[in-house]
Amino acid sequence: MQTLFESEYQERMLQPVEITSATMNQLSHELLAVEQENTLLRLILASSSDPILITDRHTNIIYVNPSWEKLTGYTFAEVKDKNPRILQSGKTPQKVYNELWEALNNNQSYTTEETIDKRKDGSEYQIHSTFFSVQKDGIVFNYVQIQHDITQRKQLEDMRKGFLNIAAHELKTPITVLKLISQVHIQKAKKGKKTVINLDELEFLDQELDRLTRLIDDILDSSRFETGKMFLQVELINMTKLIHETISEIKKYSRNHAFLVSEMPKELIVNADQNRIRQVLLNLLSNAAKYSSPKTKITVAAKKITKYVVVSVEDEGSGIAKEKQKYIFDKYYQVKEKEAKGFGLGLYISKDIIKRHKGKIWVESEIGKGSIFSFSLPYKETASRS
Ligand code: ADP
């Protein structure tokens, strides 16, 4: 492998210099230092458990470490002077390579999310890679790729997802049965008939079953998104009407808060999947109730702003610290895990739904004062039905 130091050294060697014994002495000292540095670098690279590949400026392989050889099944001799393209499986989107070269050309490092490469025996492996170039005075000497094998982690993740999916599906049937039974008994109790447990307990049971159903639906939804199996049934809907309907719905099982609706235009038409937008609204409303004290107000507002209908849900709850706000739409993220009242999936799913409708979702919040969660959806100008 030719290091940056060696190439620099070669350039200097090409300059005409007067050879005196002092120059000879200095040169041999410098050579020794370069050699020592080179040996040290080689040792570090060779003992790294992360696979490392280095190319020259023409992207021909000039070095791979033993971890790389172990991962790919190729020996250094087999890939020396070859282009790393030999490892491509064809399953990494072209976009990744475009972004990679754009970053490298701008002297920036680039980390790929998950790419699939191919071993010598044709089997595939998944990696995270960090690429960077070794440059001096704007001249590229080498490209370096440090890999991180994530095949095993991905397999475990897939197993976990598969298990969650099966468990969620399996739970749906008994919960539907329990829900039916609780509904029958609630009706009986309301008519004054004798039931094994009293109406309050039945209603509590019913609410908890609803909560469980929402959790299971969230798990199934998040797996639907990831496997691309979520389809929207888009139609013209009146957001104002949908907000009123959803508020009536949430009032049925969330009785500790005052749900209010600000004054809104009679018609706010959007092109959207009604059930999915109701799901987002219910998510924001139930979060507002979950994370604020009983008897406080939860206010929903909607208006047209430029080409969008913007809906907001405001609470007087605990609020979210500024530095945490950027994470709350991430999968499984919960601000206070110990006080968590869900799975950290609701906002992740809501964001995905809104994104699929070409809208945006965001939060404004202050600790101790409360939060305002808002989302926007493109306004449908020509429509006039509700
Ligand atoms: P969860 O099921 O945990 O409620 P979400 O994805 O709906 O999951 O929310 C993620 C996290 O964001 C919550 O765990 C909570 O910490 C925070 N959060 C969401 N909504 C609010 C809110 N209205 N007020 C305060 N914190 C909130």
C-alpha cells in the first residue's frame, strides 16, 4: 500500500537535491520515521475488527485488512488492483452511489444506511459503511471504506418483527371476542339487568380493551409501512367534519379532559384517506390526554394556510424539552421510558401517514406549559362536498 506520506516522499525524491552527507543523514532519518509510521498504520488497520478497504485515486484496490478478507471470502491477492464494484449485489439503489460520490467529491465523509454486497461465493451480506477520501492540497490520494457487518443484527431484527407481527395477529381474535362480551354486558348493565361485575368496572375493561386494540394495530401498521403494504384509500373529505366526529369518538373513552374545538371554517376539503387521518387525530388527542393532568383543556383547531389545511391539537400538559423534540417522531422513542404509556409507535406512524399524504407534522412545546402538535395536508381547491 502506498501511503500519503510515501507519495509525498516520492515527489520530494524527484526534486533535484544536492547530495551532501548531511542531506543523506536527514533523508535516512526521515525514511526511518516514515517506515515506522507505515508499520504502525498497517498494524492498526490489520488488527481492526471492522473490515477496511483502501483504493488509490482511480478506485483500484490497494489494501484490504484481514477482517475484510474474512467477511468477503476474497484474499487481497485476488482483489488487488480490482475495482470494488466486484462486490456489488445490484441491490443497493443507484441513489446511494450518487450521494456517495457527491460527498467524496466535496471532501466529505459519507455513511451508507444499509447496503447489500456480495461475497466471493455469491452469498449476500448487509453492511453500514463509512467512506472518506485522503486528500492533500485538494488532491485525492486514496479512498477509504470502513465497513460494519450488520447481517446478524438484521436477521435478528427480521425475526423480532416477524414474531411481533404473528403475536399481534394472534392477539386480535381473543381481544375482539372479549370486546364483544364486554359490550353485551355493558348494554345489560345499562338496562339495569344484573351483571357479574358492575358498570364502572365493565367500562374500565372496555377502555382497556380499546387501548390494547390500538397498541396491536400500531404494531401491525408499523410492520405494514416497513414492508410497503400500506395503501391509502384517498377521497375528498371535509376536515372540519372529521375533527368533530373524532372528538365525539374520543370523548367516549377519555372522560377526564375537556375537549374543545376552536372556531373553524365549515368546509376544509382535503384529498385523503379518512380512516388514516382519523387515526392521526386520535393519536394526537389521546397523547394530549395521556401526557396532561385530568381536567385540563385539549383544544383542536384547523385553518387554511396558503395551499394547506393545518390542524393542531393543543394541550396544557407536561411539555417536551427542546432537545428531545427532534426524536419524538422516531420509532419506539419515548421521552420518559419509565412513565411510558404506550410503545413509542403512535407518532412514528402518524408521521408516516402524513408524509404519504404529502403533508408535514411537527411539534411546538415548552416544558411545564404544554404542547401543540400540528399537521398539514394539501388543500383541495375545487372541491365543494363534505
Ligand atoms: P407513546 O405510545 O409512547 O405515547 P408516541 O409515539 O405517541 O408513543 O409518542 C412518543 C413520545 O412522545 C411519548 O412517549 C411521550 O414521551 C412524547 N409525547 C407525545 N405526545 C406528547 C404530548 N402531547 N405531551 C408530552 N409528551 C408527548
